[in-house]
Amino acid sequence: MRDWLKNAGGLILAPIVFVMLLAIPALFIVGAEKLSIWLLPWLMSASALAMGMLIIVLLPLSFFRRLRSFVSVTVLIISYVFGLTVWMEGLLLTMALWGTLAVVFGLFLAGVGVVPIAMLATLINGMWGHLLELVGLTVLAFGSRFFSLWLAGKAEL
């Protein structure tokens, strides 16, 4: 009798655990979407401010050898602002245009696949403004990262 109860308990518990394990990624996607909706306007403003600071303040300061390490670290931090902004915008555009399945597929591509999928979705749907924004933010994110690494190599230690 005891063995039968143990087996029955396992048979009942196994599907519950399986459903709970499937719910975790679903909650992550829903949570990331809600967080992106709330944070994206702030990140857009932060990206615009970071772009202005990069061009007006940090690029001229990078000509001074003693400041290059500081500028390098600051530009690296700014690149993450650009990267987070493009990722959140890519997530929301992918969700809006192609749905949850495309977001799940994009997240399986090292987590950053939502951006190329959003680029493809905006290209197919003729949303040129959003496509240019995604491409521009991607170029800014990677360009500022590479500039930061290059500048760190030129820094006076």
C-alpha cells in the first residue's frame, strides 16, 4: 500500500513540477516585456543624453593622455546604456510584430536574438524609422565598446 501511495504521489507531483518549470521562462518573458514598457522611455532619454555627453564631452577629453582611462571606462558604461536600450526596443518590437514565439526564439539565440529578429520584422513590415533606430543603436553600442577598448589600449597607466 505504501509503495502504491509513493508512486501515485510521484505521478501527481511530476506534471506539477513540469508545468512550474515551463512557467518560469513564460514569467521571464512577460516580466521582461512589462519592464521594457516601463523602462524604455527612460532609456531612450538616457541614450540621447549619453550620446550628447559622448560627442560633446568625452570625445574631446579622449585627446588628453591622462584622461583616456577615465574616458574609456565612461564610454564602456555608456555602451551598455545603448545596448540595453536596443535590446528592450528589440524585445518590444518583436513581441508586437511577430509575437511571443519569435521572442522565445530570439532569447534562445544567446538572449540577444530579439534585436536581429526585430530588425527583420521592421524591414518586412516597412517600419523604416524603427529599423534605422535599431541599427543606429546597435552601431552605437558596439562602436562605443570598440572605441572604449581601443582607447584603453592607448591610455597612460
